[in-house]
Amino acid sequence: MKPLLSLARSLPLFALALTTQAHALDNASLNGWTALYKGVDYTTGFATGVTSPTNSTPRSHAINAMRIDLRDPDIRFFSTPGNGSVIGDTNAQTTSDFLEAYDLQVAINANFFSPCCAASPDPKDVLGLAISNGSVVSPSDYNAIPPGGSAYSLALTAGNEALIKYFAPGADVSMLYTAVSGGPLLLSDGQILVAEAPQNSFYDSNPRTAVGLSADARYLYLLTVDGRQPGYSDGATLYETAEWLQLIGATQGLNLDGGGSTAMVRADVDGNAVLLNKPSGRVERYNANNFGLYAAALPAVPEPSAWALMMFGMLVLLAASRRLHR
């Protein structure tokens, strides 16, 4: 069997990079990365005065992002499992419920789905390839993303080898352990693949969820952009979402389901979900597929021992005594 990354290099790319790269996020700021768990860092960012070729009204963006070290041996990925019923692929959950139900540390929403968007845990059909714990929950299919088009997938092996690629219907996915899908493809080899001018409302300003990979495929990035909240965050075009992925370090990038589905959560010390972004509907949506990870706690900072404190005290007293006898 070919390694997953080698297999990807042998397959054609179903998108063309645009040669002209404009910069919509000239007024963007990104905070420093903060370690949340072993191998998992978190940051936030903000942009003001954002415009596009079809919208000269200045907009704002508020983003949340995670950077996951795929070489950390304690990182494991998980997505919504199949429901085993004859109706639908999964039972819908909010991203917070998903994190708590499976004791995850971080989670985001993933695939587009149908029907949308009842506020209840009813059965849903997942659109595009979805694999959980090595089992196919939803096969790769055409017309898996609105307004109609082929889905690309974030695919991971059990050893956390990761890539973003197109899997044709019927493709061999036996080497995959976890996969979630969306579209369109936003970045390839550092180049933005979508036009700066939104071609329709789907490409225009909306809340966004996206994933990306670093050039060496060591880091996986999770990104949310809040939207539909004037005065706080108006939402990003797909082009602007690609720019945010570039800013946080990605050279490969994929758009996932967004809008009212966009959510990013983390676990607190008791395993309870903490919602990091602000969903456009003010509450989380029940999504057909969510994507999350297990990570180990950060190493504890050792507290000074009693002996160390005693020795420090003796050194202080000795120094003071020497000063008195000078």
C-alpha cells in the first residue's frame, strides 16, 4: 500500500490556483499561540475594515484557531459515528454535546448535511465522505456541497498522516481512519484557489469553519470565523477565509460547513464544553457531523519542594548575615 501522502502526489488536483493574489486582510491582527493541551495550541484574531470587490462596506472578522501537532503521540482524532439505523447516517448533535459525549478535548463542526436545520437531535444525511474510527459513515459522493459540487476531504490515517484531497465515488479509502469533507478547496501549495470577488451568496460573507495543513503536513489547523453579527463579526468570504488560513500557517486549506453550523469548543478541567466562538444563531446548531480530538494534559509545572524552599531560605539568611558583618 502506498503511503497516504505519496498517493496524494500521484493524483491530479481538481482546481487551478489564481495567479493574482490580493490582500483583503491588511488590517488583520493575530494573537500569539497559547498551549491548551500537549500538542494543541490556540489563538484568536480580529480584522477591521475588510472589503471585497463586490462590497465596499467595511466589515469585521473575529476568528478562533487551533494548531495541532500531528507528530504528538497522544493526539487522536474522532468524528461522529454512524447511527446504525435505516434512516439517515447520524443522529445530529451540537458540537458541545459531541465533545462531552465522547470526552474530547477540542471539537468543531464538519460536513454539510441534509435536512437542515432543526433544533433537535434528529437523524441526518451527511454530505460527502465521512469516516469515524475506520468505518465509513457516509461515502464520497457528487454534489456534496452547496450550491452543488464535488467535496474534498480532510483525511487522516490511524497514525495521523494527513492530507486534503478529492476522493472520487468508489475510491479505496481503506487506509483512512478519520475523514470529514466540505468544499470548495481553498488553498493548495500556499496559493488561494477561489476568486476574490464572490460569485454568489455562498462565496460571500458568512460564518465559516475551515481546516488547513502546514507545508510539511506536521500541523493541522482548525479555523472558525464568526458572522452575521454587525459590530462584532460580519463573516468572511471564501477568499478571506483562505487568507486567514494562510495567516495562521496553512498552505493547504478546505472550507467546511459554515453559517449557523460554525462552532469551536474545548473542554474545561472537568470535561465540560466551553464554546469559543459566537454562533450566528446565538445557540449551537445540531450538526450531522462533528470532528474532534483527544489530547493529553500539559505537563504539570513542578512545585518547589520543602527541601528546596528550606535551602533557599538558608541562602537568603546567609547572604543577609554576610552583609551585616561587612
